[in-house]
Amino acid sequence: MKFEEAIKELEAVVSSLESGEKGLDESIALFEKGIKLSKQCQKLLDDAEKKVRVLLADGSEENFAGAEE
């Protein structure tokens, strides 16, 4: 899942939880899903930051490709 997709899904989860219309069990399941999406977004951001740091370190596309591994 791409970052933008994960953020949109996370926003939908938050909106659903904020509405207060869900029961306890469904709210807990949504909360769990939101935590997983949040962690996934953070990992994607961390990976992007690593790639940017490599690019800024020496500007080489060769090293940029190596950061993806």
C-alpha cells in the first residue's frame, strides 16, 4: 500500500471513530486497524527519509538505488 492510500484509509478510520456511532467491539477493531495503518505510514516515511539522506550525502543515483534494499 502506498503512503497516500494508507493516509486516506487512516483518515477514514479516525472519522469513523470520532463519529461515535460504532459499538465497542467495532470501535476496538477500528482502533487496532488505525494503529497498524499509523505504523505502516511511519515505516514508509522512515524509508523515504533514508532515501533522501542517501541522496543528500553524495547525490549519486547508484547509492539511491542501493537504499531501497
